[in-house]
Amino acid sequence: MSVSWNWAIDHTPGEVELAQELPGLPPDSAGQRLAELRERAAGGDPAHLRRYALALSLRGQPELAAREWADLTRLQPSSLPVWFNLAFARVLCDRPEGAADALRRAREAFAHHPEAVALIDARARELQGARGRAAQTLRLQELQIAALRERLAAGCGEAGDRLRLTGLLRTVMLSPGGNVTVDEVLAAARTAHAEAPSDAAVLELLVLVLTQAQLVEEQTEALRKLEETAPHSDVLARLRELSRRNPSFESDVDAFTSRTRDLIGRTIEGDPEAEAEIRDRLRQYPDATEYRIGLIAALDSRGERAEALRAAQALAADRDGDHYAHFHLTQFFWHRGDLAEARRHCVRAVQTAPTAQDREEVGVMLRVVGAEALITGVAGDA
């Protein structure tokens, strides 16, 4: 989705200088600068938070930036640039509904300021137009996918059709409102690779899909083949850059993990935008256990117990043997009063624990939620 916006900067001290400094920094220096800004922002001062949010924005990390801008809308609701930057970050994260929500809330905050309202309305109109164009593009891509599948099924495929199909499926998967899962893209990429094992373009696409699906072993093998086939591949170069151990790498990982937890927490608290993002991620990655558990907790917390139970039962059936799933399903069924099911998942959580520490954490969890009664006999059953 394309809009003509830029990051909004006002006269907040240090922002103009930061905007001039960051874009020209090499990766290592930029990583160090981000780490410094993040450390300062940890104190909660809005001025430091703004500089950190702007730095993330300027260095192409809109997912992390969106979280900071969202926090700033609560701390500085009278700052129009903060609202605009939240909307822009959400557009870049392919969250157009979230961007529209940010502009709606900005309009409410500035209802008595006609000049600000005019600016907000102009952006809202542009966003609406971009969403309409994106919907048309998505529909065209879905028709192209259907045509390619029909041609391939009839045995009339041409050279490159498998690659085109995989590329289109991946594009639709990543598009808001798309109806393609990562498993469909993986299946197409694997088929394309099986038919053309030495095709560098197919290998590049396979590596990208495996990276998104977090299938590390298969990705490693595909990378090895790509290095042999096309050692100067742009995809290889980008992945090498992403994997470099620079000073900000671990902090970026921690920040993304924290954002995911925050997203699930806000979903449980009833934030509709957070829940929409969780559901969109689940559409793309239906086997993502952490998001499924977060949605179950959200449904249960707002009293949709029947739907929560159906989702929990589906997760239990799909992820038997997944320690993380059993760990959380134990708590879910305990709080529902289903002691037999809670005990069954508790036993499975112990049985599937990958380390001794994970097994110990099951006992800690039981004490925290007041489920000590489940401890008796679990060790023997496990």
C-alpha cells in the first residue's frame, strides 16, 4: 500500500538533528545509536521516547516504531506529529485499519482545531484511496493465482509458472485481507524447487518463505544450495546483513519479543486494533502457538467462553506434544474448573519439557495460579 506521507517532525528538541544524522550512518554505527536511544527511552521520559520512536522509523523498523508511537499518543495526545507517525508506521506494517483508527482518534483529539482537522482529513482521504487501490490489486492477484493453478492442473503450464504462482501467493499472504497461509506458499515453493532445483530465482523465493516460516533446518539447507548456485544473490546479501551481530541485534530481538507480548496483553485487555493484528498474523501463520494462546485468553477474558473453549480444543488437537501449548492450556482449563483436562495438559507439559528448567517452571506456574492440587501425582504420571 502506497501513500505520499513522510515522518512528521516538529520543533521537539533533538528531532531535526536526529533526522539529519541517522539516515547517513553505516549499519554498525546506526545500531549503536539505536541502542543508546533505547536505553535512554527506557526511563519513560516522553522526549527520549520520541527520539527513539523517530530513530526506529528512520532506520526502517516500523513494527517496533509503531509500538513507541502508540505509547506516545497516550503520553502526548495533543501532538499531531505523534498521531501522524503512528498512522504512517501502521501503514508500513500493512495495518491499514490500524492507520485509519489512529487518524480517527487524532480527529477526536483535535476536534476543536479546524486547521489540524483539515490536515487529518486529507490524510484519511488519501489512506482510503490507497486502501481501495490495494483491494483492487489484491483481487487481480487472486484471479491470477486461480488462472495459474488452473493452467498447471491441466498440464498446460509454461516455464516460470511455478515461480510466478509462488511469488503471487507470498504477496497475497503478506497483504491485508489476503486469504493465503504460509503453508500454501511453502507447498508452492517446494514444488517449484523440486521441478527446477538449480533455478536461482526459485531458490531465493524458497529461502525467503522458509525464513518467514521459521523452518531453520530446511532454510539452512536451502541457503547452502543458494550459495552454491548464486553466491552473489541479493537475497543472500540481505540475509547476511540481517544476521550480523551488531550492538543493537540482541536489543532489537528483545524489543520485538516485548512488542509481541505487549500485543497479546493489549488483546486480552480488549484493544480491538491489537486483536485485529493478532488475527491477521494468525491468518498468515495459522500454526503460531503464541498468537493462538493470546486470542484464547482474550476471548475468555471478555466472556466468550464457548468460542474460547473451541479455540483451546483446536489448539490441543493441533499442537499435542508442544510444551508451550500444554503449559498454557493447563492454566486455561484450571481457571475454567475443568480439573481433569487441566491435569492432562499438566502431565503433557512435564513430559514435553525440553529442559529440567522448563519442568521446574511447570511447578512454579501451578503455585502461582493456585493449582497446587494438580502437582500431586503429576510427576508419577509424567
